[in-house]
Amino acid sequence: MSVIIFLIILSALIVVHELGHFLAARKFGIRVDEFGLGYPPLAKKLFKWKGADFTLNWLPFGGFVKIYGESPTEENAKSPESFQSKNRGIQAAVLVAGVFFNFLFAWLLISLGFMTGIPSPAGMDLPLTNPHTVITLVVPGSPAALAGFKVGDVIRSFTPEEATSYIKSSAGPIRFDIQRGKEILQKTVTPETGILPGTRAIGISMETIGTVRLPPHKALWQGLKTASALTWLTGKAIGTLISQAVLGRADLTAVTGPVGIVGMVGEIRQLGLSYLVTFTALLSINLSIINLLPFPALDGGRLVFVAIESATRKKIPPRFFNAVNAMGFALLIFLMILITVRDVRNIF
């Protein structure tokens, strides 16, 4: 079930991204030949809209859009319907549209969450109902991890302040009543020194989390603020990771691929639909930022080519452009394979 949910989420994120490219291209008079749901081979042509064939394909995840002239040739550069024939501002707008739609999608999901009830930490100056103590971090190899505590577990027996005080003062085993989904569990763990300096600890972080429900107009505004804040924090984290990687000091254990995300989906879906919707919004924001990275085959890499052509007033030779993008795509696939292999090894 986790795999199916992951494929649905991934497909939704990619289709939204490609829809942004599609609508922007048609807005500026660029021909779009096909909008594919899933990946080839072709299963069926569904309908035609705005001059493009909408198709259903056999590989049931993701999607794609074929924009005329996106991959330059001598022939398509001369057509007024070609991506290549448009000015640099229009080309940049079409490339950025996919990223923008992923942000809009995250905003919509978060706003819907606020309308229907979304988990939120205390202290955000929002109306909070049903507050409870939630584990937000479990340190690997800690007493809590060995006892089977998981992120998202609800501690029924203590508030965060009570639990922290009790752990610090206790030298013997402590029994916790844990709620995990609809299941009630009892976990016994003994605090240890050395996890935190100068005190006893079991290796968890806790926070008071409740449900926030807002009227539509407030939900949209709060959704925009939350999506913007998450975008800033995510972009900052990715930027830090890349800079640390360049310096050879990055901790890449936190980077995960499809296999790791499937495992995360499995854990999050047990917490409820609202958590899964929030997670999907966060993935959409991650996808938008990653696509803006100045790497060949990504939208950000194509934007670099547009910027170079704008500065030099010269066209980049199609053969060079396509070769660089092909190499970039191959490198991305290679990196994804490496991450996937590591994720599989971590499972076993």
C-alpha cells in the first residue's frame, strides 16, 4: 500500500509540474504536441486540448509534456510556434512555470489542511484543539530507539515538560503509554547519561502538537505564509547541503531516494491523512527547489543556458546544448541509482 500511495503522490507532483509548463507554453503561443500521463509506451490517446494530445501511458507514474522546440534543432528554431523562437523572457517564464505550479500545489494542500484540520505545534498563535505530546525526533542507537519509539508516537502519560523533568530525575526504568495510530503500546526505557551533556536522557525530542482548523479566508492566508516559510527553510537546507558537499563535509545520510521515501510514506500514513497531505506539500516544495538548481537537464540548468544566450546575444549550438543535457540526465540517473542502492542496504 505504501508503494501505491507513493506512486500516486509522485504522479500528482510531476503532473502538476508539467501542467505549469504546458499552460505557460500555450499562453505564449508555443506549440505543445503531447501531455502524457505516465510514461511510454503509449496505451491510449485520451483527448485533444489546446492543440495537444493528452495520452495515457503504460508506466503508471509521473507524466511529461512535449513542447515543440524545447530540444533545439536547426529546423525548429525557425518556427514561430517553437520554444526556441521566443524571446528569453518567455523561455524563462515557461521554464519557471513548473516550479511555480509546485509551489501553488503546496499552498493549496496546506490551505486545505488548515480548512479541514491540520497538525500544528503550540506557540504559533493559532487556535489549537486536542493538544498532545508527540515525539518529533528519535536519536539512532539511543535507549528510546532500542525500545522501539518512533517519530510521531503520541505520549499519553506526560506533557513534554513533565516527561523531561521525570527523565532527568529518574535513575530507573520509566514506563511510557504510547499511542501509534489506533494502537496503544507500553514502552519501558531507562535513561542514560552521555546522550545530553550533564543530564540523563533517553534520546527523544517532544513537542505539544494539536489540531488547527481555520475558516477558508484565514486558511488561504496561513497556507501561503506556511508554504513560503517552508520554501525558505527547505531552500536554505538544500543550499547548506550542497555547499558542505562541495567542501567535502556534507552528511549525506539524510539524503534519501524513492525507496527511502516509500518507507517514510508508510510511517506517515499511520499518523493520518492530514499528516500525509502535509508531507505531500513538503515534497512538492522540495521538487520545486531541486528543479531550480543550475544543473543540466533540470529547469535551473536550462535557465542558465537562457541567461548565457541573453548575455552573449548568441545562440548556443543545438548539438552542444543537447549533449550537455543528455550528460546531465545520465548523471542524475546514476546518482539516483546510488541513493536507491544505499536505501535498500539500510533496509536490510
